[in-house]
Amino acid sequence: MRGGQSLGEALESYLTEWSERTGIVVETWALPATDVSSRVLRGVMAAMDDALSNVELHSRARIVSIAVTVSKSGLRMTISDDGQGFSLTGAGGGIARMRAAFAEMGGILSVNSVPGQGTTVTGVVPRHR
């Protein structure tokens, strides 16, 4: 992450570099146009890094779809892949780190994986009033 970038800019450059390095296609459905706090930016980038590391190392995915939106209600991050999926009972430390990153921001993260059909990671951070 480079200094002075918005979350959308940081994600866009990170996803481009990741796709070029791994050869896995990234479909970007949405990236936020509004700024978020540095704490949320760091948390989202950390969770994104863990999620994409899992895709690269374990999923055998060809395509990853990404949507990160910021609205009046808060932030939502969705990462879906078309990989092999896995049993959540055998989940490793990456999922725990992603959940911890969202918990530190006051949010929650869920993982849904179907063996043979891929994985979806969804994180939500409500806007604090």
C-alpha cells in the first residue's frame, strides 16, 4: 500500500499486481470511491491479502471476483473464487487472521465454501455513529 492512496486506489493497484503475478483473473465488481479511516484501510487490505493468499496457494481458482463498497451503513467486502472449495473444519490461520482484522474494526467476517464449487469471503464493518 502506498502512502496517500484511497482504499479504492490501493485495492486497484494491489489487485492488478496480484493478478499479473499469479495469472488468476480478477473481476472487479466495485471499489469504493469514498475515503475510509486509516484503521479500516489497513484492516481491509490485511484481510484482502490473506484471502488472496489462500486463493493463490490452495484454491486452484481461475477467476476471483471482488466487490468492496462503502455506504451510509458501512463497508462491505466480498471475495468469491471459482476454485475447488474446502471443508471449513480444516480451515487454517488465514481465516482466523481475516476474522481478527474485521473484529478489530468492529465488524464481522464470514466464509462460505462448497467443495468443488469455490469460496466466498464476506466482511462487513458497520458505520459507527
